[in-house]
Amino acid sequence: MTKKQKNILEELLDVMVTEGSKKLADRMVTSYLPEEVAPPPVREQLRAEAEREIYNALNTVRTRFTTFAQQGMNLMKPRKEVLAACKVLQVEPPKLGKPVDLDKANRNKRSQMKTYHPDISPNTRDEFEAAARAYDVLANYNAALGGANGT
């Protein structure tokens, strides 16, 4: 999600929370408190209280939704990098939210780094660096999941 899309979503959620709480409070007052039951000043006071309560509830839901969505994006964002790193190190890709087997990744990294070391094969520097970067990506992914080593 780009910053522009995120800002548009935030603005939309703000409008929904603000306008939704006003409309719902108005509907509640007109439905449950006809003018014969409560005079206009009482109705307006109750409408304002209802709007405030509804606004707070909707804002809480919005905050939870935003937090949950952000956590989901944080898991999904590095997913492509993790899959590419697994391919480079020939490790089984993890299921979403699960750690990678770092022991196997480390063994494969060492093997590839021996094979592609620039002193042994001068034209394989890119493969050598790719193996090192791939292991770093997988280690960071596991660390983000809580330090699991995947064994």
C-alpha cells in the first residue's frame, strides 16, 4: 500500500467515523425519542451524548482495524523477499507467520559461499553476495517473528 493510498484510506475512515456517528445518533434519537416523549433540549443533549459514545466506539474499531491491517502488511511486505531468499538458499519457504529453518539455510549458505567465493571463482561474486544477503533476509524475518530459529 502506497503512502497516498494509506492517506486516502485514513481520510475515508475519518469521514466514516465522524459522519456515521452523527447519522446513527440522529436516527437513534428520532426513532426512540419522539417529540411527544422528550422536549427538544433533552433530545439534543441525548443526541450529543449518543454521538460522542458512538464516535468513540467507531474510533476504537478503526484503531484496531488499522493496527491489524498494519500488522498484516508488515508480514506481507517482506514475503516476496523471503520467498526469493528461500529460493537462493534452496530452503523450503515458510508458511505465512512461521519461521524459516535457519540451520538448513546456514548450511546451504556456507556451501554456496564456498562454491562461489571470489578467490575460487572470480566471476561469481554476485552469487556469493546473493547467498549472504539471502541469509540476512531470512534471519531478519525470523527475528521479526520473535527470534525463532525455525528448528
